[in-house]
Amino acid sequence: MNEREYRKLSAQIEQRYREDIAALDRIWQLAKPSANGTSRAVKGTRGVVQDGVRAAIGEINGKFTLRDVEHWIRANKPDLHDTARTTISGTLKRLVGKEIEVLEAGKGKRATVYQKRS
């Protein structure tokens, strides 16, 4: 390796280092705890999905299943169109006992049937 190659390689490594530090700073700003102690990035995603599920529950009358909520979200919330079914399911489970109740527990291919709490 001659001096020219050394300087070129050194400049490349320094540039990569600066880019990595900048990326780390951006990640830190997104993950930095907010005033209530939760991460903004995590809270933002969960909150958006939970708001979408709550909106679906508010619009669906009577009994409903995960699939009903999923279809409503896909039709009415374009920003949540790619939300995984497991994410919606987890959100429904967190709302059981608070905003919704289970009428029939699912088993096998049979879906769990929910209803808004009275």
C-alpha cells in the first residue's frame, strides 16, 4: 500500500464513520423518552394502530371478529393498510375487559367473537 491508497482508504473510513454517527443521532432522537417516559417511536406506532382499532369498533355494530375489524381498517384507514393481522389481534386482546368483551372464545379455525362493553 502506498501513501495515496492509504489516504483514499482513510477518507472512505472517515466518511462512513460520520454517516454512522449521523444515523445513530437520528435514531436516538426518535427513541428518546418523551415527558411521560415512553419512547416516541414505539408509542406513536402502537397509538396509531390502537386508534384505528377503536375507530373500527365504534363503527361496527353488534358482534364482530378480528376479520371484521381488519376489513374495516383496510377500507377506511389507508395509513394502516399494511398493518399485520397479528398487530390488530394483539390490540383487540389489550382492549378486552376495558372497551370490549369476548362473547365466544375462538378455537381452531373458529374466530373469537367480540362485542363492545355496555
